[in-house]
Amino acid sequence: MITLNRLGHTDEPFLLNPDLIVTIESTPDTVISLATTAKIVVAETPEQVATAVRAYRVDMMSEALAGGRPQRKPGSRATRREESARLSAVDDHGS
């Protein structure tokens, strides 16, 4: 997610999934068109939005290439699901 500010609300930042961005226009305010057909007017320039998207994607790719996985809290659903899959694999192999 990238952090942006709606125009006129710079004290109330919001997070946006950059994968939803279709276009960024300067008309003269920065208007972000989303895949959902929604449009958001933000205080940042198109260049600042593009830089934030680029930094987000670099972080995601760096983590993926490093073999990193997001840390999960013990007892979360994903952890229980992974544990169940691990136990199932052990049972299948007779160990």
C-alpha cells in the first residue's frame, strides 16, 4: 500500500493499493483513476505518486527475491493452515 493525502485533507492520510491505479492525471490537480472506475483527487503530484508506486513495487520484489515471507502471528489462520498441511504431508509419508 502507498500513503497518499486527499486534496485539502493533508492531515488525514489514506492507504491505496497501487495495483488498482489505471491512470494518474494532472488537470491541474492530481486525479487518480482506479480499476474500480473511482477517481481520487490527491495532494501529491503525479511524479510523487509514481515514485511511491515504484518504491512499493521495489520493496515487494526485493522481499520476494530474498525469499522473504510476511511474518504471521502464531495461531493465525494461515499458520494453522500451514501446520495442518505440514502434518498431512507427514502422515502421507508415514513419518
